[in-house]
Amino acid sequence: MPFRIVLKRLAAILGLALGASAVPHAAVAAASDTPTRIVVGFAAGGALDIFARTLAEKLRVSLNTPVVVENRPGASARLALDTVRRSAADGKTILISPAPPFTIFPLTYKQLPYDPDKDLVPVAYLADVPLVASTSVNQPYRTMQEYLAWVKRQPAKGGVGLVTLGGTIHFGVLTLGKEIGVPLLPTAYRGAVMMLTDEIGGTLPLGIDAVAGQMELYRAGKIRFLGVTGTKRTSLLPDVPTLAESGAPGFESASGWYSAFVAAGTPAETVGRIEKAMLEAIRTPDVRDKMAALGMEMNGQSGAALRKMIQAQRAQWKPVVEASGFTASD
């Protein structure tokens, strides 16, 4: 075979080889440029949306990839959860969720379209959302102990305001009522503003909601804080005792929280990389201070710790929910 023909064939073979090696490289480059999505189940502009966008700015640097926030409001954050569980298991789609879809909904809904323990992988426990029991400054009681004594004398006035039935506050109120022997009545409002209006007007003796939504009225001297949820005092209100400290058990696991999850099947190495980046982000002073103004307290625990906490909280609430007979429906 002439040497010239051999050279042509060799050049063709080398060209094919180089082209083949270039395709995977291009595919890898394209994949790395695919934005990471943080999916939240609430509309833009709310506290969780702001939290997600703040984290996105940090993750763009630490993960060296574009990060966008996708709002999928509806069905009490279950639409967002469904979006993530159906996504590719590559860590490119991250859910930041409140607690109920993992702790309470499996107990209150007869059937859910997802398995909270199998369809998603816990990545990191990010933030706590403390709740606070409040009352009008014109009420005769100034502490939670005084309120409990008052409501025992007037059990017909045992209504407790909240914004959602079927949540931890609902079941915390039922637990407290059983403990003190008074049939406390969880009274749902369409929003915190309506609840606080009745509270200030004196028609609602007690209301429980997030700290942030009540701070303006508290600073204005319109309402009084009696106790916060959780097992320890919050740094947002260091002088306000926990409800448990004040003789009102049932709210130790009632605080809200936000945590991160990815689709089941995501490689452990990828989960670990996202966990590390998120925990580093929430430990920065600028994130901590910005979120404190929105009523969030940065926590920062691993995905393994989050998984254990979810199981523990669900086990704690299960007998309370079952005894109440409450079932949720859309």
C-alpha cells in the first residue's frame, strides 16, 4: 500500500479518535453549566424565598455553578416536594422545605403521593423558626403561669388562635389542654393579621404564631409575649422563657424549621458536597443576621441528624394526632 494512502488513513483515524474524545468533554462542560435549582413551595417575596435566594448567592461561589431559585407554591409545599422527588438524582435540584411534609402530613393525611422516608434524601437541617405565644397588653395576665391560672378559672374562654389547623401548634394546644385539664380550643384564622387584630381587641385571649410577624406590635407595646416554642430560649427573644419553662408543656417540638433535601438515589459524595456548602453558608454572619430579621435562627446540622430528628418528631406527634382524630384534606 502506498505510503501516501497510509498517511491519509492514519489522519482519518486520529481525527475520529480526537472527535470522540471531544464529545464527552463537551458533555461534561455542558453538565457543569447546568444551573442548580433550589425549589421552594412558597411564592416569591416571602421569608423562605428570601432565605433560598440568600443561600443561592453563597452556593454559586462554593459550588462553582449557577444557582437559581424556583418557586412552586401550592398544596402546602407538596408541589415543590413532588418537583424535587421527580428530578434527576444528580444534586442539581434541591428542595428547601418546612417541617410538616415530613413530620405531620404523614400522620394527618390518609394518603400521600410521596414517601417522606424513601423519595428524598435529607441533606442539612438549616434553620429554626421559633413561634411565640402572645396576648393583648390589656389582659389581666402578664405571664404564661398567670394565663394558665386564669383559663382554669374560665375554661369557656379557652380559645387559642393559630393560622393553620393540623400543624404542630394545633396538636401542642391539645396536649397542653389535656395536661391542665381544660379543653383548650385551637381556633384557626386565615392569617396572622386577623388573629392579632382579635388578640389586641380582647376577643382572643391567646395566639401563637411566628416571632417575625408579631415583632412590630410587640415593640409598639400592643401585645405581650408569654413564651416561645422549643426546648431552649431563642436568641431572637432571649428574655422570653420557653412555654415549657412557664409550665405549658406540649410545644417542645412545635417550632418550625427549614431543611434541605434532594431526590433519592443522589450519590452520597454529591449529597455530602451540598451539605458542606449549605452548612458553611448559614454559619456566615451576614446570613445569620439577615435571617434573624426575618424570624429565623440558623441551626446547622447534618443530613444524618436531620433524618433522626424527623423520625423522633413524627413518633412524638403520632399518639397526639391519633387521639385527636384529626385528618387533613385538600
